[in-house]
Amino acid sequence: MCKRVRTLAGWSITALAIAMWAGKAPETAAAETVAEADRLVQAGAPSVEALRGALEIYERAAAADTRESTLQVKIAGAALDLGTRIEEGALEWFQRGERAARRAVELDPKSADGHFLIAANRGRAAKLLPLWKVSPAIVGQLEKDLLRALAIDPRHARALHMEGMLLYKTPAPLRVFLDGKKRDVERLLSSAVDADPGFATARLDLAEFLLEAKRPAEARAHAQAVLELTTERARRYKPAAEALLRRIPAS
């Protein structure tokens, strides 16, 4: 598999020609190549190399089919994942992801993933910019895209989680830019976990909120649930869950 990942970006350029030699139509070959990229991105813990290779495939496919919104969503999602995995060049990937997400909602205004990925990529980029380049009103702008995503899909786990954390962590002076209230945090984080019980990050953030609210038994239950998750992606969060459990006082 490692060799396959390393060579994927190279053979993606010739995949259509090879498939045509095998008697496949170009559309079929393109779909199979994108599906291969999907498998790499959706792996439990895709490597940086796999994400770069998948992004190359998605961008080539999007250049060939400029009206397909789902390809733009795939680019935006992979760019977000890649940006969170690297340090040098992360800002460029988040900005690239935001552009793709905006293109996705231009093509399909009802793309909940597209609206979420605008907010997610833009929010990550804002954290890397100097303070003087970021308007205090950005929290409200991020929320607008999250609320658009939730209007389309009320059970969008990642949008629920991000909206909850936005309300939880935004400093008091900036709350004037937000429509939501801090009293909504528990509902939003709980809804994210209900929508996706395997969403480790949402469980840990809910546990932190409950611990701060002096509800240690409930916090412990969510942290323990992360330890019991079996997916490869969830395993990355087990050290954080163990550290959180050590901080929770015995009942």
C-alpha cells in the first residue's frame, strides 16, 4: 500500500490513457481514478503524501469537469485535512480549500458540506494570519456559513461541532457578532455526537465542556467512549482522552 500511495500522483496523469487501452471509456476511467483517491482520503489516518496525491487527482478531474460541485467539495475537504497535518504551507492549503468550497456552493447552493468547508478552511486560515489582517467580525461570518450548512442538513455533525466550539471559545467582547448563545453549546456538541457517535473530537470537546460545568461523571463517560472507539482515525485521539480522564476527579 505504501508504494501504491507514493506512485499514485504519478500514474494519475496516465490513468485515462491506460484505461482506454483496456477498452474503458474516458468517463469510466476518470470515475475510477477519483474513486481511488476517495479510498486514500477516507482511510483512517491518510498520510500527507496520500492527501497530496488525492488532491492532484481531484484537481485534474475538476479541471476536466468544471460544473461538478462534488469534486470541489472533495478538494476543499482534502485541503483542510492536509493543512491540519503540516506546518509549512498550511495557510495556502486552507485558502485553496476555501476557494474550492466557495466554488462548490456556487455550483450547488444546497451543498451543506460546501458551506461547512468554507467556514472550516477560513477559520483555520484566520488562526495563521497576523491579528491585524483578521477582522473581529470574522466569527459572525464563519457562523453564517455554519448556519447555512445546518439549515440544509440539521444533523451535519462537523457543522454542529464547529458552531458549538465557536460559541464556546469566542471571547465575550466578540460575541456581539454571533447569533448563537453560549447556552447553546451543550446542545450543539451533544447533537454532533448524536449525529456521529464515532466523532472523537466532538466527544472530547463535549467532555471538556462538561468538566468545566462541574459534571465530571458525564465528562468521564464521553472521554471513556473515545477510548472504546475502534476506527483508525479515532485512535489518534486516545492519548488526549487518557490525559482528560486523568484530570477528571474521582466521583
